[in-house]
Amino acid sequence: MAGKDYYGILGVPRNAPEKDIKSAYRRLARKYHPDVNPGDKTAEAKFKEINQAYEILSEPDKRKKYDQYGADFENAEAFARARQQAQQQYQGYGRKPGAGGQYTTFETGDMGDLGDIFDSLFKGFGGAGARTGTAGRRPRKGQDVEHGIEVTLEEAFNGTKRILELQTEQACPACQGMGRTKSGPCGQCGGAGRIIRPRRLEVKIPPGVREGSRVRVAGEGNPGMGGPSGDLYLIVKLLPHPAFERKGDDLEVDVPVPLVTAVLGGEVQVPTLKGSKLALKIPPETQNGKIFRLSQQGMPRLNGTGRGDMLARVAVVLPSKLSDKERGLFEQLKNIRPN
């Protein structure tokens, strides 16, 4: 298989079920997360590699294509489509004899962009386009394109930029998208009228995006047929965070609280995605699992104003390595409160 071994990166077999892939990803993400390894470039590169592997293997359709074509499956699919278009375009090209020596014609009205290519070709040759009146169609906008993009929770919180390496379908410059030159089928595009070219594109991801958000980049889709290009839509996949869990626009985080503080009351520090900490007062006799809501400390609202809340969940920490005196005090408590 060409390219990266995503199964090997996550340390799972090729037949691993989805739950094992997710479990392996979470374990490795916690280990190599930049917050856990500040300034470690090797860990940062490993974290990105792990995310890339999970982004492919966690989606059944992408995983199936990866298993079939390898890591370069997007390019393989694009070239397969171009070949198929070329074959369809020239299969039975022109007019074909029908029963009794009569000629039948192509009907191009339901063929989409490829029909427009035929109409342009047959115009001037007395073909189907000229006789059916389809050659004079209005210009058509290009198709919209979707592209998956993975975003960390920190990037969704602050907004970010991405440099995308895209494989873009463009009109063939040699035949102007017609698929044919005076000498016959275009040699550059193989008659498809389209070529696939790599392209770098910088895009902005706004604060507040969530799983499944569609970020529109106008005019960066496929080229039109005499009309404007379509749009590019970035489909956001939000990566899990080792500490925070997103609930709508709210953020939930476990806050360690020492047993003594939970019993007698006190103050603890709550982490935030900005890197700062918030002071949280813990009332006496606070139970494990209790949730405190910190207003306006959650995620920014996408295309809106304000922010969600921070949900700080108490995680009582029991003492360990007790001294003899501490153990004695707990024995006294046991005798005072046997239940």
C-alpha cells in the first residue's frame, strides 16, 4: 500500500472495530497532546499524524476508500472519474446508424456538464445539439465541492487558518474544456475536458465552529461551463480534547477537588481553553460529581454574540500515602460516623 499506514500509526489491526480505533486514538492523543508536551516538536508532529489517521479511519466511507486505494485515495478517485467521463463522452460518438439504416441521435439534455460538452461539439456539425436546440444553453455555474477538515477544540475556540493542499478539477487549457481538438480527442486530458491539478489555498476557520459545520469559501469549487465557479464547503470534524468535552456551546471539564476541600469548603482552580484559570469556590460538604456553571466561559457562538458556559464537574480526590496520624484521624471519624 502506498503512503502512510494509518492502522500502524494508531497501533490497531486492519480489521479493528470502530470502538478500538476510537480508544487507541484517545489514548495516543492524550499522550502526545501539545498541552501535555509543551515545546516538544516531535510530540506535536506525532499528534498531527495521529489526528490524520483517526480522521480517515473513523469515517466508514473514507476508511473503505483508504483500504482500496491507499492514502492517496482522493487523487485515485479523481482520475478514475476523469477516465469514466472520457469513456462516456466518446462511446458511440456522434450519430449512429439505427434500424433500417436510419440514424439515431444523442439526447444530451439529462447529461449535466458532459451534455454541455457534447452540445458544444455537435454545434456546427449538424449533430444532436444543433437539432434539439440544446446548444444555446445558458452558462452554468460550476459544481460545489466539499472537503473535510479536522479542527482541534482550541482552534474552534479561537478561530484559525488552514493551508489546504487540494486536488482541483479545472477546465483543460488545451481544449478549453471541450475534450476535443481539431485533430481528435484532446491528448492532454484524454478527452475528459477536465484536468486535475494540485492547488494550495489558505482559508479562515471562524471561532465557534462545531462538528459538521459547513464553512463556505466562495468561488473555490469546480469551474463552470461559461459561468462562475462553484463554491468550496469545508466540513468540520471536531477532534476530541483530553480534558474538555463540548456540549453545544458549553464546555464541560472535570475539576480535581481534594477531599478536605470538598468536606470543609475552599477554593480550586478551573482550567480554560485560553490557558488561564478561574477561581471556583467550593461550599462545605460538596458531593462528588456536582456541576458548577460558570457563565460566559464556554465556546464562542458561531455567527452570533456571547459565549456558552463552563460546566465544572467536581472530581473528589482521595488522599493517598496516609501518615499514621492521618490514618488515626480517619479511624476516629469512622467511630464517630460508622455509616
